[in-house]
Amino acid sequence: MPSFAELVLIAAVFLLAGWVKGVVGMGLPTVAMGALGLVMSPVQAAALLVVPSLVTNVWQFVAGPSKQAVMRRFASMMLLVCLGTAIGIQFLTSGSSRWPSLALGSVLALYAVIALFLPKFSVSQKAELRLSPIVGGVTGILAGATGVFVVPAVPYLSALGLTKDELIQALGLSFTVSTVALAVALGASGSFSSGILVASAGAVVPALVGMFIGQHTRNRIEPAAFRKWFLVSMLFVGGYMAVRSLIAQ
């Protein structure tokens, strides 16, 4: 079981992560993994992430208008997410924290660079049939290896020309499936302890509180500017984690 100081830190991280998700509609796992990864191993951070991520993303998915249509459209992508996670989890649970930390930092920095600097692109309906399974597989492998499931799923879904509600629901589905796949893979590898599971369940409360506050402060914040500084922060956090892992003895 984490110490009292660690529980306070975990609560603060998930309050912040929930607030970010409330403002921009995503970012809880990215913020949580980035912040917790600075003070603990990525596999511990990923285990703590499971319950808050599952609760908030199921909420995001079921609140949308077209659940069955979204599930049918992205079924092949979700299947490959699960298979990829089963492959990638071997890296995260290898027993070493140096290389998973390097991978986590690199993925966070890569996501920030893609979102900040690369031009937006679009994917045709014909190309979607071929790309969805590939994107799902790569997303799953990276999710299993790092606990972060935004690359390349988020840029890909954003390129499909979905409406705002469809995009939010599709992201909710992708994050929900990725979280379940990660939880199953972590459980199968023996990376869940009763103490971590209790702490993860307890983190739901600050995550939901943060999400509620974020939703109510959204209108007071310029979303584009907030997203920019959020991504810049992820770039610096990811870069720091990667460099720290490379120079670690």
C-alpha cells in the first residue's frame, strides 16, 4: 500500500489530470503517466491509472449519441489495440524501469511534437479501412509498452473528419478499450497488487472532481491556447524523462 505522502501525491496528480480532461476532453492518462512517471516506475504508474481512466472514459463514450455505430466502425482498430497491448506489455513489465521510462518519455514528447508542429492531414473513407487495424496495432503496442494510448490513435481519429461529438465518442471508445486491454495485460503479468488496486480506485474521486472543475472552467479558458501550453508541458516532461533515462547509471 502506498504511504500517506504517496497517496496525497497520487490524489494531486489525478485532480490535475482530471481538470485537463475536463477542459480539453482528453489528457488524463497522458498527464497522469507523465507526472507519476517522474517519481515511480512506469509499470506502477500504469497500474494506478487503470481505474480512473476506465471510469472517466466509459463516461465519455456512453454519453455520446451513436455508441453502436462507433463500435462497428472501429471494431477492427479496437481488436488490434488489444492484440498490440498483449505484445507491448512484456516491455513495460520487464523488471527494468530505465527502458520503459525512456519509451514513455519518448512517446510523450513524440505526441507533443506531432500535435504542435506537424500539419493536419485527412484520411479518406477508403484509406480508413486499411489504416484502422494498423493504427490500432501500433497504438496497442505503445500502450502496452508505456501505459500511454494517444499515439497514433488521437492524430488518426482527428484526421477522419468526424463531428465534434463523434470524435469525443470515438476517443472515449479507444481509450476505454486501451484501458481494459492494459488492465488485463497488467493483471496477467502479476503487476497488480491489492494496495495498488485500492489506490487506483481511490484516485477516481480526485479525477472526477478535477474533470467536473475543468468542465466548468472551460468557458473561461481559451481552449487552443490551453492545449498549446499543455502540449509544450508534455514535450518538456517527456524530453526530461527520456534524457534522464539515457544518462542513468
